[in-house]
Amino acid sequence: MTFRAALVYFAIVLGTGFVLGMFRVPLLVPRIGERWAELSEMPIMAAVIFFAAGYILRRFPEIAIPGRSLAVGLLALGN
């Protein structure tokens, strides 16, 4: 279950970053520059990471133990 939770968390965060990148590169980068476009995306990604973590903890209650939660986060980072 730990690996599955990590995979779902990874997919949510990566998928959101991919979708935001599809808007950021053609729309924001030419107007405000690459660095400012990335900085404008950061609060959105921080919110997605926060809410995705909460979703994973509700969806997989068996990983609510701090050690397992840390393992899920590290596995998601390693994916």
C-alpha cells in the first residue's frame, strides 16, 4: 500500500506540474520571462502538494503513521 500511495501522490503532483507547464511556457514565458513565470507557478504547486498530501492520507489511512508517511514521501520523490 505504501508504494501505491506514493505512486498516486507522485502522479497528482507531476500531472499538475505538466498541465501548468503547458500554460506557463507558451503564455507566461514570452510575456514576463522564464524566471517570473516559474515563480508565479510556485504558490499553485505548493497548494497542490498540500492538498494532494491530505488526499493521500484520507485515501490510504494505513499510512497515517509518521514513519509510513515519510516513506511514502521519499518513494514519491524517488519516482
